Amino acid sequence: MPSADVVVVGAGLAGLACAGRLAEAGARVTVVAAGNAALTWAAGPLEVAAPEGAATPRAGLGRLAAQPGPPYAALADDVAPAVAWFTALAAAQGLPFEGDLDRPIAPLPTALGAIRPAAIVPAGMAAGLAPWGPGERLVVVGFAGFKDLWPAAA
């Protein structure tokens, strides 16, 4: 019968990154998931500590760490090394990220036409964090055969 030191529930970006880091440390890891993981729908930004009103992820971490209950109270000091580990791993695989915990949080348009707060994004999305000027528009374009983008829904 198979066994594992750790079972990670969820195969989204956080679950896979967690499983990868644990495996690097020598743990026998099993990942379990049902349905489509968030990676099916998400574009890849690291959504780190962006509570309403926080100017940067680091400021957001401070606010969240001060609240009783959330995991940030216990894990806030581990976030910066975790982000550095992940972005180095992604860059080594040819997927560089831009931004860090001190980059201002900005509204980032998503593939489904929503706006998400972000500061750490794949390099190819970094231009989306630049402030929009007066009169600028967002154009959403669909590609035949690309099933993960629905321009009509935007």
C-alpha cells in the first residue's frame, strides 16, 4: 500500500508549490484533488496578502499578521522566503516573475474580465499592472481553439 509523509489537498498553484517544496526537502508527498484546479482558471499571479487598503503585499502581511486567527499570524515571516523560492523555481523553468512584496498592489485585468489585486506576476503580464491612463481601454481577444478564454463573458 502506498504511503506518504504528507498529503497535500489541492492541485492549484499553492498546492503544487507546497508539494514541490516538501519533496525537495525529502518528504514523500501525495497530491489529491477533485475537479479542475485553480490553475485551469487563473492566469498565474501570486496573490499574496492584498487585503483591502494595503498598498503593498508586505503592508498587507503586517495587517493580516496582526489579526488573531488567520495563518498569517504564525506564518508571516515565512512568506518572503517562500515567494523567493517560488519565483526562482519558476524562472529556472523559463517562467520569470516580476514584482515582490514591496511592489505596489495594482488592479490586474483577468482573462474573464474581472479585476484582481496583484503585485507579483509572470513577466508577460507585468505591463497589465501599469496604471491605466484616462481614456485607455482594455481589449479582450479570443483565439479559435483556446478553450480557457471566453471574451464574450468579459
